[in-house]
Amino acid sequence: MKHRVVFAVMISLILTFFMSAWVTFLNVGIIENFFELWMHAWFLAWPAAGIISFVCAPRLHSLAHQLINMNQNE
């Protein structure tokens, strides 16, 4: 369980950090308060992504195994 929590925190942190930067850049460009807007978006996205990662990661991990095994049997 510890591994699952740590993984969810880490993957959600990294993904939301870079994705929020990218989406903020696409929406407003590089402006004077870009960093503040980016950090605000990241602050809002990280908790949601953490919960989604924690809930969905085990199922997606199993699905990935099934897909790989299905392709190896062909």
C-alpha cells in the first residue's frame, strides 16, 4: 500500500507539473505573471491527479499486463 501511495504522489506530481505548464503556456503564452498562473493551475490539478492515479493505476497496470500477454500469444 505504501508503494501505491508514493507512486500516485510521484506520478501525479510530475505529470501535472509539466502538463499544467504546457496548458498554461498554450492558453496565455509567456506573460509577466506566467509563473503564478502556472503554479495556480498546478496546485489545483495535483490533488485531483493524485486521487485519480491512486484509484486507476492498479487497474491500468493489470490492463497493460493483459494487453502485453495478449500480444505475446499471437
